[in-house]
Amino acid sequence: MSNIRVIACCLALVASSAAAAAPADNVSRNRHPNIAAAQRLSTQAYEKIVAAQKANEFDLGGHAQKAKELLDQVNRELKAAAETSNAHGH
């Protein structure tokens, strides 16, 4: 029974890793240098979490995946902040 659980966990990890792409760095560095820098750092953090998952060969209790989801949300919010600034002529 425990072998089945290990296999299921491995398959879930592979599926979640394949489905989730790293967040996009899509804010203009020229127009919004601070927001773009924050977005790059968020992407770097995401990549480090992926490396930790691979090094540990398991999902770290689901916490690593949750952190990746939150960093993806951070990047979307940063993009929205830049778009809001653009809409206000900044």
C-alpha cells in the first residue's frame, strides 16, 4: 500500500510540475524599473523552489507547490500594478 502512495505522490508531482510554468517577466524595465525588478526576483524565487523540489525528490508536503502558486499570483499582481500605472499616464 505504501508503494502505491509513493507512486501516486510522484505522479502528482510530475503532473503539477508539468502544468505549472514559471511566472512571466512581462513588465517593462524601462517604464517600471522597480516593479520589473520585483517581478524578476519573484521568478528567481520560483525557480529556486523548483530546484528544491527536484533536489528533495518530493513535494515538500505541498508547501513548495503552494509557494509557487503564490509567487505566480505575485507576478500577476505586479503586472496589474504596472498596467494600472500605465492607465493613469505614469
